[in-house]
Amino acid sequence: MDLFAAMRERRSCRAYLPDPVGDDVIEKVLEAATWAPSPLNMQPWEFFVVTDAAVRERIFDEAERCRLWALEKSGWKWLDSYRVDFLKQAPVIVAVVGDPGKTGVDMFMEEGNMGYQAACAAAVQNMHLAAHSLGLGSLWFTLFDKKALRGILGIDGAKVPLALVCLGKPASDIREIPRKAVKDKTTYLR
């Protein structure tokens, strides 16, 4: 698959078939993640692969708790109809966990400790592109409490769960979402 086609065609998937995803396919997606760039090649990511239905249910319960909390605090009515059921449907959820101790030299800068987050975000993007090229749907999900997710997955307290990536065969066609023109988002300094 052409890289530019993959970037244009990949979309977030929120409805999955129950078909399992083979370990060999999961490994390909994770290998793609490990080829992401990172500051000083620190590779600050770890991956927790969740296929167990009971654990996915616990993740769903936590996300639903956070959704209701966000609805109450924000008053955003769209959250009332937003559902997180895909967390139970997706046969695979990969938690992408970052290590702030592997952030690179930015740890000494005033803004500090962002390098590991950017590297993990690049790994997530690689996962999405790899999943799409393998015929899978994927979703980048962040509506969870980090402390609660650490407890659910047994993540070391010094490490930060940054994203959940849902993987599975799409249950339906995924609609195309328009993008803003590059010229509207770009400033050249010449």
C-alpha cells in the first residue's frame, strides 16, 4: 500500500467485528510502532496488549466513568450521545505507555518532559498506518484516568499511559472526514 494513500484513507474506527486478530498481525503493528522516531533514540514506549474480554470491560467501565464526569464538568451536550462501546467490541486494545525518564535532553528545559510524549505519539501514528495497511480498523483513545488505567493494567507508577489504540476488523465502512487545506494551516518564513 502506498504510504500517501494510507495516510489519506486511514480513519478512526468505532465499530468492530468480533473476529480475533492474530498475534502475528499484532506483532507487525507493534513492530511498526517501534520504528517511530524518538529523541536520542530513547524509544520511551511500552505496549500492553489487551485481548481479554474482562479486562476490556474494566477499561470500558473506566472510560464510561470519565465520559460521564466530563459531561458533568463541561456541560458539552455532544458527550451525552458519545459512546465508548467500541472498547468492548475491539478484539485488541493496545495501551501505549511512556517512560518520562526516557524523554531526552528536554527534561532539562523549562517546558521539559515532552519528548517521550511526542515519541509515543509517533509510535501510535505508525500503529494506525500499519493497521490500515493490514486491513484493520483502529482508533486513538485518550478518555481515561491514568491512575485508574495503571491499576487495571498493572503499569509501573513511574510510567504514563498515554493512549489506547483499538484494533480489529471494521464492522462497516468508515466515512471519510474532510481535512482543512494545507495552505490554511501553514506559515512560511522566508
